[in-house]
Amino acid sequence: MNHKRLLLSLPARIAQHLVFWGLAYYILVRVFASSSEIQVTDHLYTMVFVVTIATCVYLNLLLLIPFFLNRGKYLLHVVMLALCLVAVTLLNQFTFSRIIDYILPGYYFISYFSFTDILKFMVVFTGITSLLKLSKGYFLLLESRNELVKLQKERTESELMALRAQVNPHFLFNSLNSIYALVLKHSGQAPETILKLSDLLRYVLYETRRERVALSAELEHMQQYVALQGLRSGPDTSVHLEIQGEPGTMKIAPLLFLPLIENSFKHGIKGATGPAFVNMEWTIEKGSVRFLIENNKGLTDELPGEDHHGIGLENLRKRLSMDYPGKHRLEITGTESRFKAELLILQEDET
């Protein structure tokens, strides 16, 4: 890809160089003209002079800058450039005093300028072309950095979408388990549960594609999920849900609370051999949402064949690091009989 871009830009680069030297020739031929009317000898003299200048310029652009300046050998570059300037200046004087008679016989040329004057021409053109090359390299570097930032952003968004996609099947699996249990019992609550699941799936499949959703909608659907899970809980199970504060116009990344709620039902109530409980509390303040959930620890583990242990919490941590870098806190603690998780999200109101 990079070679292709270089090949495509080659004609443009050649055109830029031709324009530069054409402009340089136009200026110098008027500087070197012996009278107000430019003669053939003026054109010939300027062409030879420009060739010597170009020799110094391209030695610097093609050799000295790539091999010394770009590799951080600044002092060595200065020394080599100084030697190059002196050498090409001497070459200019030697050309017009000795070689020019063999190149253009029939014309009489002399070196109009002293060594110092010629060196000044070399320094000016070498300095201008060096600045042009370095500024071009700077802009190319900025472009590369912008492309890198863009690629990193696209990669982060792809990873975030993949993490969200991993949450959805997990959620669906647990919800279908609830319906399956009701159907086995021939419960009249099965149709109501299917409607709740349908509403939840509609939310998960469509609304959560957005980067942010209304906190009020998120809480509403979390309550539906809790109610759905509560249908398969035993008579000795206590499920308490409380919301303190008003969501208002606050928005939040979708499905952040779901993994914690899933774990409470899956590892607490489902595995309990006696009284079980799940306590959930949302505290909403200006610019922040605090979610506290606590449940008993079940004595039995997941159903045989399940291999999803830990995936939900791992994905939650990854999503939080992407959606709220430096603006969240997730603390998970537990004892032999209790499991507690606290999630704090800092989020400004959005209108």
C-alpha cells in the first residue's frame, strides 16, 4: 500500500521539483544578466550555475538528511553539510574557470562571483529546500498520526461492539431458562413472561446499539429483567429493588448493570439451599449513578456444562474501561455467605 502511494505521488513530486527549479532559474537569470536584455550567454551561464546548486541541494536531500539528520546525528549532519557546501562552491568556480570551455566551446565565460558570494547562493538554496523537505515530513507525520488515531478509535469501537454482542446471548440464555421453568410448571404466568422477554429483546437488539441510552429506559428494563427472574424464584426468596433520585435527562452506556444482576440470580438465588435474597439499590445524583447489589452465596455452582463463569464480569470491566475511562469505580467484595458489588459511574447530564 505504501509503495503504491509513493508511485502514485511520483509525478506530483517531479512536477513540484520542476516548478521550484523553473522559478529559481527565472530569478537567477535576471540576477546574472549583464544588461537589461537577457542574452543567450545569460541563459547558458544560469543553467550551468543552477546545475551546481542542484548538485549541493540533492546531495543534502537524498544523502545527508536521510543518513544523518533523520537518524538523530545532528552534529555530523552539520559538519557534512558544511563540507558539501564548500566542495560544491569550489566545483562551481572550477567549472567556470576550466570545464566550461570544453562544455560550451565558442563561448567565453568567467566566474562573476567570489567564493563567498557563490557559497551564499548554495546556503540559501540548500536552506530553503531543507525547510521545505522537513515541513513536508512534519505534515506527513501529522497525517500518519491522525490515521493511527482513527484506526485505534475504529478498533476500540469494534471491540466495544463485540463486548456488547457477548452480553446479549448471555442475557437471552438466562431469560429463556426462566420461561422454560414456567412452561414445565404449566404456569399461567408464561404468556406474561414471554411479553416481558419480547420487550427486553426489543430493547437489547435495537436501543442498545446506541452509544448512550436514557438512564430512565435502562432502569425500566432492568426492573423488567428482575421481575422476569423473580418469577422463577422460590417462596423463601427476597428480591428488593430501590431507586433513589430522578434519572432526568441523564444518559448512560447500555447494559452495564445487567452482568451484576445476572450474577446475583445465577450464583446466589439459583444455588441456594435455603432462604435467599438479592438487594439492589440505585442512587442517582447530579452527574453520577451508584449501583449497589448484594446477594447470598449459593452452596451449589452453575449447571453442569455451563462455561460462562466470569465472562460477564470480565466483559463489564472491559466495557467500563472503554466507555468511562477514569470515570468509574467497580468494587466487588464478599464473605463466605454474601456477595456485594458496587458500581459508581460519573456521567454528566445530556439534553
